[in-house]
Amino acid sequence: MKEAICSPRPIQTAKAGYPSVFAMALAVLVGMLITAGTMSAAIIDIINPGFEAGPSTYVVSGWTATSGGGGRAPTTGGLAPHTGTYWGFLDPVSVIPASLSQILKVGGSNLHVNAGDQITVTVYQGLRPDMVTMYPSPAGDQILNIRLWADAVGSGTLLTTATFGNATVNGWDLRTCSYTAGTAAAGHDLYVEFQDPHGITRQIALDDVSAVYTAVVPEPGLLCLLGLGGSLLWPARRNRKQR
């Protein structure tokens, strides 16, 4: 009876510099988790968004104004509010720059974002008809900056600025400032500021401020997929080591 001759099985070794199948598969799963997700939106609490509450012309509830540089008014100079009874204004004649600002909150708590989250601020900008003749172009043209800050207005980190020129005479134009959070914003208190940066110019009317915060939330199914993939791949990796 012939004795069976068995050839020794060649030993396979991983080439240096090549990742294991386990590492590659896990990296794919993590990549899917990072790049795919749902967007969860929340309304940001803007206090006194229509500038209806005083108690006076230059003291506006919910807003921090540069002294004499920001306030509220009823129908003035031929311009009626976009909605309601009052509109806010930036008055660079009194102080330069003129601004109105407030901290951003959601559900009564200070808004803190993660990198990749998005913030969108909108406001209606108006132009009084009487200002057009009082302050001719181009020197008298409106300049509106919508700015987002981290930690504090003026002394904190300026995150983004959206700049706009004249609004429609005796009308209201919707202005939008959008920002995708980076590391400078993550975990910090955030502020919105409406600013007129230059001197004797046409008063800027503001009304109906709104803001939305959109967070990127990983898909629950991908979290499960990542966990399942790891549990299936780990035994295979152990078996390879034991051969």
C-alpha cells in the first residue's frame, strides 16, 4: 500500500505596507458612516425678531445696540414695517459702526454646534424713500454686514460675514447669511450681528429676523452596520492569526 505524500502548505505572509482585509473593510464602513447622515433642523430662538418690543427708540428688547447706533421705529420716512408695527434700524449717523446683535439660543439654551453643522440667518432689509435724496449714491449707499461671532461680538472670533448693498427703495429685500461650522465655532457661544460699518449714509431698516440650525446626524442604520461589520470581521481576523 502506497503511503500518501503530502506537500507542505506554503506559508502566506502579508506584504509590508498593505493593510489587512479587516482594516480595509472597517475603513469602508467608517467612511460610509461619516459621509452619509440625516440633517436635523431646529429653529433658533431669536428674541424680538420684529423689533416690536422697546422699551424706547434706542433700547430694543433682546438686542444689544451700539449706543445711539441701533434702535427701532414705526412707519418713518415713508417706509412701513415689513410686518407688525415697528422695524429695527442701524443709524451710522450717530455712531460708527452701528450694530444690533444677540446670542443664539435653541430651546432657551445657548446654541453650541459641532463641526459640519450649518447655521442660516435671514433678515428683511429696507430703505426709506427720504434717505435716497438725503444721501445720494454712491457715497450714501447702504452697506449691511450680517456677521456670526464665536464667544463675543467684536472681541471674539469672527466666523463669517455676508455683505449687501442698497435695498429696494420703499421696499423690503430678503438677505441670507449661511455658515458651515468649523473648529472655531464648535462648542462656543455664537452671536449674530447686523452692522453698518461706515459713516454718514442711508439708514438701514431691518425686520423679521429668523435663523435655523441644521445638525448632521449619522444614520442609525449605518451605526448598526458599523457594529455588525466589526463583529463579523473580528473572528475572521483571529482565525487568520491562529493558522
